[in-house]
Amino acid sequence: MKLVLQRVKNAQVDVDKQTVGKIDKGFLVLLGITHNDTKETADYLVKKLCNLRVFEDKNGKMNLGIKDINGELLIVSQFTLYADCSQGNRPSFTNAAKPEKANELYEYFCEQCKQTGIPVQTGIFGADMKVELLNDGPVTIILEK
């Protein structure tokens, strides 16, 4: 499982010109799932994500977590995080989990994040999504297990 998270001032995801998820300050999380990922993998990364301290305190140091700033999560599935570009010029996506498994783990991941009390918005799994964000910093972090 791979997460690319961006600290944002705001972010939204649209499907068919309709906004389906929108947050103010928090994290935009792009979530990729591979074949051997499990609920235990998701649990580990939910804990890591929800406790990561990358928001600035009053002294300008990255010392606060998302709960400390009353932040939100916008979680978007993105199988292309498992693109393999090692051969040729066209990526292979064979390292990405099959849609059935990926959707199940995506839904589980989102639900576990909600259980922490952090407000969660999502995209629509498998949809053609348009994502807008105002990156804060910029701060972009990759979490993987």
C-alpha cells in the first residue's frame, strides 16, 4: 500500500463536473493498493497517517498532527501509484491490485480513518476524477508498507 499525501489549504475532487469530495486544511491522500496488501497493512498506515506531525506550531516547526489543527482528509484511490515504467515507455499496472480487492481495501482504509474522528471526504473508486488542490508548503510525503 502506498500513500502520497499532500498538506493542503484546500482540495476537492470532481466527477462528471460534480464535486464529490471537498476539504479545507488537511491532507489530500492518493492511495494505491497492490496485490499483497491486507487490512493489517491499512491499519498500520491509517495510524501513521492520522498521527503524522507535519503541520506548523506557533514557532513554525512541523510539530502538530491533523487532529491538532482540526484538519480533514480527502482520500482518492489511485492505481497509477503502482505503475512500472522500467521497460519501454508505456507503464504497466500489473503491480496494482485487481479492482475488487482494491475497492474493498480502499473502503476499509477510509472507514478506519473515519473511526479516528477525523472528517473524511473521498473520491469515487474507479471514476475519472478531476482533483484540485492548494498545496501548503509545499509538503508532499510518501508513506508505504
